[in-house]
Amino acid sequence: MVDSKVNETWGMVIERQRRLLDINVREVIRYRDLIWLFVKRDFTTVYK
């Protein structure tokens, strides 16, 4: 028995807009203090 959905054509294809490691440098610079606090918190938590 052949599934009838196999021959359907798709009306919409969903693709990602960015690459996996696409970093917005402006956002990194804008939130550098927050990023630094997170890194510092994680570092002190691991080595305390």
C-alpha cells in the first residue's frame, strides 16, 4: 500500500536564518559587562 502523502509538494520550507556560530559583535560589545559577570560567576562557582 502506497502512502498518498509521499507525492505531495510542500508549500513552505522552514530554514534557519543564521549559521550556528553567527555572533553579532555589536550585541557582544553592548552586553560585555553582563557577559563578564556570568563568566566570573561561573568561574568562581567552579573553583570555590
